[in-house]
Amino acid sequence: MAVFSKEKIRNIALIGHGGEGKTSLLEAMLFNTKAIDRLGKVDDGTTVSDYDAEEIDRKMSISLSMSYVLYKDYKINVIDTPGFFDFEGEMVSALTVCDGAIVVTQAGGSLSVGAEKALDYCTERKIPVILFINGLNKENSNFFTTVDAIKAKYGSKVCAIEFPILEGTDMKGYVDVLTGKAYDVSGGEVAVPANLTDAINADNAELTETVASASEELMEKFFDGEELTKEDKIGGMKTLIAEGEFIPVVSGVATGKPVLCDLLENIVHYIPYPGEHTLAKAKKGEEEIELDYDENGVTVCRVFKTIVDPFVGKLNLFKVYGGSVKTGDVLVNMRKDEQEKISTLYILKGKTQEQVPVLNAGDMGAFAKLNITKTGDTLCAQGADIVFPPIDFPKPVLTLAISCEDKGGTDKLVDGLRKLMDEDRTFRVEKDENTMETVIRGMGETQIDILCKKVKGKYKVEAKLSEPRVAYRETIRKKVEQQGRCKKQNGGSGLFGDVYIRFEPAPDTDFEFAEEIVGGSVPKQYFPAVEKGLIEAKSAGVLAGCPMVGFRAVLYFGSYHPVDSKEAAFIEAAKIAFKEGIPKANPVLLEPVVNVSVVVPTEYMGDVMGDLTKRRGKVFGMNTVGSKTEITGEAPQSEMHRYAIDLRSMTQGRGKFSTEFARYDEVPASNVAKICEEELKKRSNK
Ligand SMILES: Nc1nc2c(ncn2[C@@H]2O[C@H](COP(=O)(O)OP(=O)(O)OP(=O)(O)O)[C@@H](O)[C@H]2O)c(=O)[nH]1
Ligand SMILES: [Mg+2]
């Protein structure tokens, strides 16, 4: 394998809605360039990219996978990402290191939600994009109405640069809008179909006007009525694409007899090489720096994905941002400040690994057998002291309690899941400190289900998933005074403790203990015992057995016996005072309330606000965020468990939300009895 310099490298991610043809498109690219001699199919589980057992089973991508395509003297690294919303983190990883993307969308006459989200993600971050309209061989597919639907949202920022030549659902070739020349699928020039001429002329006029905005020089030429040359247009387009200001549209058929026309040519033409347009930002010590992919510079690599391969163990997928990386190099893992020896360097085609001795700045590959390195880490030459910012993964939105029927299994389960956290950084397993439950927080039910299946396959432990418990609390609203008396005779020795305690609301504290004993009615040495008794008692309130908070207990009187008074007696006496006093202090049930922020396209605003109200929530305000609306408010946590799933179905996946603990609030009277019953049942089952 030749060694490539950055000018000859392209790094692209295939992104978009699930099931629109990304994996098939990569397969076709590999087949067309003779990298593989058999065109695999997603439905048969034979593609290069969807190789994992779960991917084959579900006929969809789950993790990103890396391949490369050799085209002319270029190496195009292609990262295929899953489109299903639960796996958005994979797209984020890929776009962190790629220099451009191909958004794949079906020619169904509309823009799929996933494609729209992918386009928005790229334009917001100025990531160059080519839009590939796929599936022209499908009944009811329509290239023109699909382009119109996309233009309705993005305007003339989106323009076709090629028109497909179709006979029914048979794609025969394409017309290059810039030159007005037509080609068949094998690249031979053919006549432009008469029925396309008007559409091509109109498109070319729009394209010219858009491209003229790329520079003052082009603008002047355009307004002076001078014809823009093909080179002018290509140059202008490149500038606008690199700035995320223009999205060229091409089309094809990714399956069957692959018809991609000159997609690879468009990639090398319109997607910038690493550093051509944008430099990578990192930190050197405290200083912000930009890395320019100088292959003679200091070696810096960024790991964007860890994969556990059944044969070679951990693979760390990386991009080289400076210098070159060679077998035998010793690099520093900046997160741990520890050395890693690079024993094996691979380039990948899905699961197939090919060893290479060296990779230059701009290129991508995989490290095998590193000790401590994982997703997000920077590896650089000794003394370089360069660190990349963390990958901006989406935050988990769905929490489920996770356990195992067999008690010992839970540890294995948690252990197995924790290991998978190296590969997938959009979920975590942890103990909820309030409920003491083990919970898994992730992006959706499918992701969590797949993770559990993986652990089951490896460790033979079956996960039980359920709604997580809500950390209810109890408090009091009234001041009461209560005696607690413990008097027991046990054979010869007795137990005696007698306390008077004032319980009063103290909403700003968790719990406070004080004493106002005068004249030694309770000897000093028993104060800690009284406090201890109360601390033990408050862990289970009188309504639902939930922890009691927000109250003060003042020991103000009592009595003792010179022989029978012992620590244990005062502990017991305090507990009796609690048990008898609190029910008279107007106890109430509290529930956690969370701040909620929901960002949705404005047309869903009414539905989202109505739904929040149904969840006993309150809406505080609305802000415009670009073309979307952010709704802020609050809602009881117990009503928000399935919000990730419900919001997705309410907005077809267009909505985003986050929640954050705000405070505890009193549970409305109408809900108290039911919650108390459920809580007491859960506690007795424990
Ligand atoms: N007829 C037709 N079917 C296609 C075309 N492209 C993809 N398909 C089919 O659509 C289905 C989904 O294709 P994939 O390549 O897995 O789509 P994907 O975008 O990778 O899907 P995810 O990995 O779930 O995001 C498969 O059954 C493909 O055979 C096309 O151009 N024409
Ligand atoms: Mg796929």
C-alpha cells in the first residue's frame, strides 16, 4: 500500500436517516473500485460495513465502521455511520474527524428527518456536504420532487449539479449541469435528453447565481453580465461547500447494478483534503493551537472510536493530525500521561484489517493492542503536549433500572456493560445515589437492548430492565412536641431512656439536631445516642417509608435512670418519639421536579406544550433558536421517564430535550395514596 500525502486523502462520513442506503452506497463504492469482487447486500448480511452479528441480524448499522476506497491516485477514507437515532453518537464521532460528509436520502419526494438532522448538524458546524439522492430505481421515486422538498427548507443553498437520466426506474446516466454534457453509466458521452433541457437551464441559472456569492470577484463578474466559466463555478462552489454555504446534489442507485456515476470524482473534487480549508483546534498546554496536518511536523493522533475485535482485541480508530505514525513509535496518551507503544498499525475495510508500516498526517487507521487508550484520547510524540477537546457526544436521555434475576449476576452485568462504555460513550451504568438502584442511562430503548444482548452473549447474564424508582422524600409542615420513652426489663438489667423532642419544619436543611436540655434531665453522654436514633429513624418516613428531610429535632427534656439508662435505650426512645410524633406533624410526600428544555421545530410547539401540561408540568417560556423553538419549563421527574420515547414519536425524531434536577415539591394530594402504596410495596419486596 502506497503512503498518501494529505492532498491525496479525503475523509468522508456517510450520514443520514436509517435505512436510506449508506451501507449499500459504501458497498457499491468498494465494488466499483474493485476493492471487493462481490457486491454484498444488507439484507443478506454480506456487506463489508455491517459485519457485526447484531447488525446482520437487524439488517441495519449499529456502530460506525471504517473502510477506504482507492480512486485514481486518491485514498478516500469512508466512515459508514448508523442512521437510527439511538446511535447518533457514532455520527458525532465520525464527523469529529472527517473533512466532509455525504448525506444519503431516498428519492421519496421528501427529506427524511435523519437527513435533515444530518444536514443541520453539518451546516451549523460548516462541515462540507454532498447530498446523495438514492433509490432512483424504486417505484414512486422522484428525483425532482425530492430536490424541491429539500429546497423548500434550504433554498438555493441546495442545487443539483447532476441530473439523472432515467427510463422509468432504470437509471441510464446523468447530465453534468455545469457543462451541459450527458454521460451513460460507464462514462461515455451521450445526447442530453430533450425533456431535461429546460430543467437543466433553470438549475444552471440558479447555480450560477449562488456560486457568484462565493467571492467579490465572481459577484462583480456576475453583475457585469459576464459569463462565469466552468472553472469559476467549480472554484466558487468549492469555497461555498467548504464553508457549509452550498450543498451540491447528486443522485444514483446504491444497490443492484450500482449506478453512482461520478460520485467518487465529486468527492475528490468538492470535499477538501485535510487542512485545505479548516484546521483542527487543540490545546498545547494552556495555549489554543491549530494543527495544519504537516507530515513533517510533530506526531499527533486523535482516537475517535474504540472497537473490540474478537480476534485482535481492542482496536482504536484514529486520525493523524500532524507528523506521521509508524510501527514501533512510542506515543504519549495525554489523558493518562502514559506511554503507548505502537506495535501494529492497520487500515480497515470493515472488519478486514491490513497492516501498514506508516500513516501520514491527514490519514486514518487503527491501532491494535494499546493498553490504556480509548475513544476521545490524544496520542502524541513525547513532549508535544497537545490535547484535543473531548468529543461532543449527545447526553443520555433515557434511564432504566437494570438488575439480574440471579443476585451475583448483577455484578457481572455491570462489569460487562462498563467494558462496553469504552466502545460507546453515549451511555453509562451507575448507582443512583438517591434510590441506590443500578441504572443504565442511554439514548434509547434499542441501544440499551443491544448493549444488554451483547453482555448476555459474552457473560451469559440476562438483564432485567424496568422503570427506575423515583427518589421520593417526606417532610413535615407542622411543629409538634413528643415524648419517647423506652422502659424494658430484661432479666436482671433494665433499659431506660426518656426523651422529649420538638420536631419542626426546616425546609432549607436536610436534617438538624439540637438540644436545649437544662438541669441535666438527659445526661450529656446520651445526646449522641438520641441523634443516632433519629438519624436511623428518618431513613424511613411514616407515609411511604421514604427518607425524611427538611426538619429539625430539638431534644428539650427527658429523664434517666442511674443504672438502667444506656445508649441503646436512648436510641430506642428517640425512635419512639419520631414514630409517634411525626404523624402528628402534618407529614407530606415530596417528589423531585426537573427543569426541562425542549427544542423542536416550531410546528410542534403546541403539541409539546400541551403534552408537558398533561405531565403535570409548567411552561415558563419560549425562545427562538435558529429555525426551531426552545420551550423551557419544569415537570415532576416521575412523569418524564418515557419522555425520550414520547418526544421522538411526537416530533418524528426532530425534537431534542434535556432535564436537570431543580428541587423537591409536594406531591399533589390526589396522587399521594397511590405513590405511598407503590413505595411501601416496593420496600417490602426488597
Ligand atoms: N431499491 C433500492 N433499495 C436500496 C437502495 N439503497 C439501499 N437500498 C435498500 O435499503 C435497505 C437499507 O439500506 P442500507 O444500506 O442498510 O441503509 P443504511 O442507510 O445503511 O441504514 P442504517 O444503517 O440503518 O442507517 C436495504 O434493504 C438496501 O438493500 C437503492 O438505491 N435502491
Ligand atoms: Mg447502514
